[in-house]
Amino acid sequence: MFFAEKIQSIGPNDRVLEIGPGATPHPRSNVFLELEYQSLEEKKLQRGGGLAEGNFGDRPIFNYDGGIFPFGDAEFSYVICSHVIEHVNDPAAFMREVFRVGSGRGYLEYPLITYEYLYGFVVHKHFLKYDHGRRVLHFLPKVATDFHQFAPVHSVFYSSLVNGWDDLCAANKNMFFEGFEFDQSFAVEQSQNIELLCPEVQTMRTKGIARKAIGRVLNTLGL
């Protein structure tokens, strides 16, 4: 989760469900929902190469097959869903379940098309972007594009991520990831318009003087 500070509206008596917590469960979550993986290899792939388990304490973890959530209507007051929706087969059906069990309140986070264009994670099935003005989550399945043709390029950039060269993403999180709270359900629509999926260029930070100077020194030293 890149924007944990955006989770601000959970009340002291709210019952919170977190979907796909991985190794970093949110401290306020009461119950967890995790996909029933078919193998350790699938689990490792879906989690970006890691198999570490988080500290869940005595908080219950439920497993499901990726379809209907094993909970009743409005069983929770809030749902946290960070870096999960890009993995699912049908984002619209998935969000209907989130709204159904979570009283229409929660937090959603996912990578943007810019991040996918660099690294091309094979387990991510969709590009996504939320239109705050219209309250619409747009998604475009990768299989509906020629995105797979860039696999060799993605492989090159992925090696840069593995080797720790994620400075651009770390310094400009809003350009590569999106996260927002919601207090009611919203529309989820498939789109073919790439422009609707792109972040606003003006959100990119201008590199500060100190960072530029340090960068020049490190580059000169080959570090």
C-alpha cells in the first residue's frame, strides 16, 4: 500500500474487511479475505515474488475462489482493497461484491497504466483509473490491447525494479499508483480510451536542487 495516509474515515466501532493483505495486513483490519491459491508457485507469482506472511494475530483469514465473497450483505462497515483489483477477471463483478459486503465504504488502490507500461506484470490483467468527477472506475483489459508485444521491453525494465532502481516511481507515486477512499458505490466501466487511464502530467514533481546535486554526484561515482 502506497497511500496508507489516505485511509482516514474508519470509525472506532467499524468492522473492517481487508482483501488480499499479503505480508502487510493493515493494523485496523478485523477480518481478511485471501484468494485460494492452487500452488505455492501461483501464490509467489501473484504476490510479486514473495511468500512471507504478515502478522495477523488472532484475526480470522477467509479463503475464496475469486467469485462471491463468503460474507453476508453489509457484514462490514469498511473494505480495504489494495493492489488486488488489477488481478481479478472481472473488475465490475469484484466491486459489486466489495460494495455488497462493505456498506459501500472503503479504500481502493492499484497501479496505473504508467507503471504497467514500464514493468508489465503478467499477473495484472487490467489498466485502471478512477474519474473522481463522474464517479466512474474505468478499466481496460490487457488482452484487449497489443500490450503483450512489449513483453521484451517490460522484462528490461523489470530487471531495473529488481535491482532497486525505482526512484522515479518512489518520488512520483501519484504518477504510477492511485488510491482513494469512497463512501458509496460507484460505476465500473470498461473503456477503450487510453487517455482516460492516464494520470495527469501536472502531478509529476519537479526534482529539487538538493536531489539533483546528489544525483549528479552518485552518477559521477557510478553508484
